[in-house]
Amino acid sequence: MNLFQAIILGIVQGLTEFLPISSSAHLRIIPEFMGMKDPGAAFTAIIQIGTLLAVMIYFIKDIISISGAVISGIFKGKPLATDEARTGWMIAVGTVPIVIFGLLFKHEIETVLRSLYIVSASMIILALVLVVAEKHTANRARDGRRGKAIREIGWTDAIIIGLAQAMALIPGSSRSGVTITGGLFRNLDRETAARFSFLLSLPSVFAAGMLELYEVRHDLLASTHDMLNIAAATVAAFIFGYLSIAFLINYLKRHSTGIFIVYRLALGIGLIVMISTGRLTP
């Protein structure tokens, strides 16, 4: 790819990583329209470091508070003494499923699961599951029950949302989409579901990015051109990732995920049509 194409993919990664519309799906689709080859799961994982930095900066106060509480709790021999410490350990527990499944199915994730048939099916199926989650949330609100805040998240919530996050390994499902959906089913309010989703993404995105960097380090170092492209894409992903986090957090304070459900359904169906007519190669 050339520098312009790399920047476009970085922007797409930043805009779609945190919205429940799947960055991996868009990074699989956009290159097709640009006449490029699939950039691959490794490229996606590496430029996710840009969106990782966006999360870290946006939630820097939460990260410092949670990390400090975890470390303090360990030294004091009371690891679960505070809400912040419990949140930190819940994030750790919720990360375990995606690590296990990511390592077990690494080959399939990087090859057969990147088929546009899989992507389109994932887009549609998660949209329908999100419809059910929103229905559940509406029923809860109608009964006068408020959603859980971060400090009220329990161990069962963390484990279930962590299992949901593992589904994000399937292109088209969306990391934020599946974790927000899991959060809604566990009675988190929408803003809290999004916030916990972003914090939960930190360990797994960091680990995936570092692993891919290590595995392709020789190829990257062999080409200044490739290094420049990836650096530019990563910077673009950081800038637009930060903007998309701010947008989604504020948006979900007042709105449902309905607009994203419609978008996912439209794109998923559109992909099936374009594949069947030969406009896209699966």
C-alpha cells in the first residue's frame, strides 16, 4: 500500500474500533474498494496500538486510580479492599477468555475467518443480538430499575462480558459491540457498558499488538516504506480513535445503540448483495 492508503486505513481503524460496527470488518472491506489486498490481521493488530493509546489517554485518570489501587492492595495484603482494586482485578479476569481463544484459534482468525461471508454474517447476527439487548434494557428502564455503575459490576458480570469480548476475535463482530451487548444483558447502563468495554480492551489490545510487532519485526525493519506506512496509520488511528471514544461516551448518555444496529444490518446485507453480484470477492 502507499502512504495515502495507509492513512485512510488508520482513520478507518480509529473511527470504527470503538463504535459497535467492527473495525476489522471495515479494514477487510475498505481495501477491496480501494483495489488493495487484505492488509491482514497483523496490520490490524499493530495499528490498534494507536487506538490503545487513545483509550489510555482518554481514561488516564481511571487507569492511574485503578492501577494504584491494585498495587496498593497487593502490598497491603488486601487486594480487593476498594472499588477501584476490584475493577482492576475484574478487568484482568475478563481478559482471560480472549487470550485463551486468541492463542487457540490464531491461525483461523488470521485466515479463514477473514472471509467476507463470515464478516457479513457477524455484522447481521450481532445486530440482531443487540436488538434483544436493547429490548432488555428498555424493559429494565420501564420497570424503574436503573443500570449498574462501574463500582457495582460483579465478578459474574466481568466473566460474562469477558466471554463476550472473546467473540470479537471473529471479524465483523466488533469488540465494543459484543462487550457493550454483554454489559446491557448484565444490566449495566449504556455509558457504563461502553466505559467498561474500553477499559477491558486495554490488556488484550496491548498484548495482541506487541505479539504481532514481535512476529513481523524482521519484515518491518527490512523496509523503511512499510515502517512509515504503519507509523502513519497508527497515528491516524490514535487521533480518530480518541474522537470516536469521546463521541460514543457522550452519545450513549442520551441515546440507544439503534443507529449502530441499523448500520450493521445495512452493511451486512449490502455485503451479501455485493458478494453475490461479484462486486466483492469473499
